[in-house]
Amino acid sequence: MVPQCLLHQIAMLFQEAFQQLIAQLDAANAVAAIASAVVAAAALVISVVSAVVAYRTLDHQRTHDKLSVRPLGSIVYGDFEGHLFVKLENDGVGPLIVRRFRAVSGSEEFSSLIEAMPDHPDDVSWTNFVEAVEGRSLSPGGALPLIDLQLESSTSESEYEWFRAQVRERLGHFRLEVDYTDIYGSELPQATRSLKWFHRELAGRAKA
């Protein structure tokens, strides 16, 4: 028979070995758990970084898209012997949409320039003009004739010259303001310009 003490020692050895095995399994499980946590954290960081990069890329693309179709409104005028005009031009690279137009002179305010002009004589006609300015759209390089007066549209040169002087005098009191946007509805700088240049001849006579 196996001595009782020897059986006891064998039992103790098996118990100790079993406890060591359990401890090693716990350590392995702990290492595996830590490794899983590290992998999950790394995956989360990568996901966050990817999301940030994607957002910035999308934001950059949106900004690029807006700039690639951005209009640039400018008010242009001319005054020659046989041709006087004021027009709104789109010098940008995208469509221009007029939100608001105002011709302002002191307390006077008009939603189109033609409204502010004097009545023309029977022998003189406007060559072109736009009465409803707001809501109009201009393609890149396009122009909107606010008023256009040419000698060829009149049957009397003397009447044309008289009326042109009246128009010059009237225009010189005004400042034009144009609020416009792009196809995205962006807030863009207002196009504004004084028309006092049309009083240049009156100023010259005053000095003389």
C-alpha cells in the first residue's frame, strides 16, 4: 500500500500544479484582454482620424466647389458722343443671381435705374434697359443693361443731345447698390458704385 503521507504529498503537488495552471490561464486571459483592448482603442483612433480627414477633405472640396462657381458683380458705365450706358456685369466664374438692387439719391430710392430717369422726348428712345432687376441671373461674362441710350435709336440728333444732358445730370446724383449671390446662396460682397462721374462736365463748367 502507498503510505498515507505519500498520497497526501502527491495530492498537494497536484493541487499546486492545478493552481499554477489556473494562474497561468488567468494571466493569459488578462494578456488577451489587454491586447483586445489595445486593438479596439487603436481601431477607434484610426476611425476618428479617418472621420476627421474625410470631413476636412469634404469641407475643402465644398470650398473649392464654391470658389469654382463664384460670381463677381461689377457696375460699369460709359458716356460717349453717341452712346451712354450703365450696366451690371458678372466678371466671375459662376452664375450671378441678383437679390436686391437699389438706385439711391438722398431720400430717393428705386428698384431699377430706368425708374429714376427723366421722360424722353418723342424723337428719342432708349436703346435698351431692364426694369425688373431683382431675381435676374447673369452667366459668367454676362451683362445686364440697366440703361442704354444710343444716337442710332433717335430720329433727332439735337433732341438726343438735349436728352443725354438731362440723363447725365440725373445719373450723377445716384449711387447703385447690388446684393447678389451664387448658386449656393452664399453671402457675397455688395457691388456698389457712385455715378457722380456723369457730373464731370458740370464740375468742369463750375471751375471755369
